[in-house]
Amino acid sequence: MAAFVLRASQEAVVAYTGGLMGVSAVPGSGKTQTLSYLAAKLVAEGASRTTRRS
């Protein structure tokens, strides 16, 4: 499978860090893949925060 390369508008979604989010786009624009990427990123970041000990 080819690497997922984010477009500028998708990068904005993946960089989002606060509150609720609504994403509207045309069919086939990559919403599901982008939001899956964001979810994986948030889980990984949350996992790294909870496994770090001070």
C-alpha cells in the first residue's frame, strides 16, 4: 500500500487539537482516511502520555 500523503486541508484536520470538529467534504475526498489517521495519532499520543512516568 502506498504511503498516505496529506493534502493541505487534511493537514489542518490532523493538526486540530481542541474540542468538537465537523468535517464536510465531497465524496472521495479522503475524509475517512484523514479521520482514521487523526484517531490513530490521538491514540498514540494518549498512549505515550499515559505510559510516561515523571
